[in-house]
Amino acid sequence: MKKLIDWLENSFAPKMTKVNTNVWIVTIKDSIMQVLPFIFLGTIFCCLAIIENYVKLPFSFWTPFGWTMSKISLLVAFLIPFNFCEKKRYRKQRLIAGLTGLLLFMMIVTPQFEADKTIGFGHSSLGAGGMFVAIISGIVTCWIFGLFAKFSFFKDDSPIPDFVRQWFDALLPIGLTIVLGWVVVLILNVDLYTIIVGIFMPLQKFLNTWYGFTFFMFFTCFIYSMGISSWVLTPIGEPVRLATIAKNLTLVAAGTASASTLGIYTEGLVYTCYMWVGGIGCTLPLVIMLMRSRSKELSALGKACLVPSFFNINEPVIFGCIAWNPYLMLPMWIQGIVIPLLTYFATKVIRFAPLPHVQFELWYSPYPVGTIMNTMSQGAGAIIRALIFLAISVTVSSIIWYPFFKAYENNCLLEEKKAEQN
């Protein structure tokens, strides 16, 4: 175990930290994070739409949902070039770059609009369905603007006002981006939307299988146990989660949703319905054990971590006693394997625990609020089964944590005893 910890600390972690600070990774991650308020608001409207199953209203909550969650790709297409220019300190070009990325994205999805004969702003490509397309179009725009970031038609001592220089200097990267989209998509009739979605489709299918789902959850716990934030995986995981949510909601609306057709890799199922009670790795049971510990240090830590843990914020306990602690890193890795497998088995194999039929992504809501909200549209029976499975999942998690916690507690008690004797 010591050799493994040494390798993780001296080789793996520094490489992951380097990835986490890469300008492209940070740009995409931050851009997706900045649309979270729209996703959260869309979540609220989605849950309110449950009322429409029981009461006839003169309006539909799906309309504001469509103008929040269903437009996130449009927002990301703007934010990626904007944030890239901000981080590279090309601040004068950031707004123009963002708007150019938005135009390129719209050009790419236009053939899809026409093929589907969708009028207006209701097309799925503008929402979660177009997230990968928005990321790629944003990256292309970033690349072109990066090439000409230091280019100017004018000399430094030119008497032309700065704002006029910026207008003319922006013409070249804007023109190249727009012409590129025009030639490839609209003249050569290359359906980039279908191509990009097709490239990433295997990833979406992989993460919705039992082995892909389990691997990604394990890897999330694995890097988090080393103090590496799971946000580093946002550019990979979030587009797939959002695409799965969009597909699931379409199935629910069409009345064809079932355990076999619904995808499992969604924000609601992982963070609010069953799995990560207290935060990634299901750490609330550990926090309660820490509170009840005979060790004064661990007891104090547990009490300090309790309130955040109720709201699924577990950075205090992760950095307080799990990160780089061999006693507790291993059980967190086991959580990342056992709990996802158990969840997949209960929802997709024996179909005891219902999969969410609504989008409830307020991950900071205390359990079992999210469990109830995610399943309440399916009736009282579904809620009861969901709560039963949640209890089973937390019990299994507690069993995993307990022996490792006791070993760690005994070690802490010995250290405290030595300190008192000295």
C-alpha cells in the first residue's frame, strides 16, 4: 500500500494536477459550470411540471424549462471562446470571440433544423443534445482567435483610435471562422452536427452501461481521494449527463420511458436520488462515525463536517481526513465500485428502484428530498421503493466505511495517548 501511495503522490497526482490547470480543460470546465444556474432553474420548472399531471393549468412549466435547460448549448458556444480569451488575456477580443463562436454553432446546427423541419427555437440541438457540438465549435473559434490574437493591421504608433483598430483587427478571425462554417456546412453540405454527435455517441453509450458507469464513478472517487476535484472530469462527464437527461425526458414525454430505455448516467440519479449521500463517495455515514468517535480529534472533525454533509458538501471531510490517508482512501475506492454496481442492479436489472422521470439536479438538497422529487411523478409506490433502496444503499456504504474507520480511529487513539504521555 505504501508503494501505491508513493506512486499516486509523486507521479499520478502531479500529472492530474497539470491536466486540471490546462487552459483548454479549465476553459471548457468553467464554461459548463457557468451555465449551472440555468440548469438548476430548469430543474425547478421540470419539477413544477409534475403539477400538470394532476391539475389543468392555463400555461405549461415546460415553456420556461425550454428557455433555460433547453438552451444551454447555445450559451456554452458563446462562453468557451469568451473564457478562452479571458484566460489567455486577449480581453479585447473576448466578446467578439464569444459572439463568433455562437454564430459558428448556429451554422453547424442549421442543417439539422432543416432536416427535422423544426421552426423557431425549440430544437434539441440548442439544449443538452448539442453540448458536444457547442464544445467543438467553441474550440475551433478559440483556435482561430488564438492564431490572430497578436495580429493587427495597424502599427503601434498608429493614430487610429483603439476601438476602431479592434473592429478592423477582429475582421480577420471572424471572417475566417464564418467562411469556414459557410464553406464546410452550407456549400459542401457536410453535416458536422451528425458527425460530431456520432463521434461522441460511443462515450454516451459506454457511460450508460454497467461497466462504464461503474468505472467513471470509481475514477471520480479515486482522484477525489487524492484531493483532486471531480470538476476536472466535467468536460467529459457533464455533456454525457446532460444528453442522457435530454433523452430520458423525451422518452418520458412520449410515454415510452422504462427501466430498459432510460439512461442511468444522470446528475439526478447520482447526486440527488440514491448514491452519493453526503457528497461523492457517500461520506455522510463516515461523518456520523467520526462524530461518535472516542478520539477527540475525530469527533471534533465529524461535528464540524456534519452540517455541510447534510447539504452534500464533503470537501471538509475529504480534506480533513480522507485525502492521502491510506486508512480511508481504500474504502472510498470501494464505494466507487460497490455503490454504482448496486445502483445499476437495483434500477436496471431487478428494476426495484425507479429511475428518475424528472430532472431534479439541486445536488445540495438534503437526502431524501431529491429521492422523493425524482420519483414522485411515478406515484407513491415508486417513492416507497426509492426510499427503501436509498436506505439499503446507505447501509451498504456504512458497512464499507466501518472497519476502515475503526482501524483509523485506533491509530488516532494511540497517537493521542502518546501525546498525553509526552
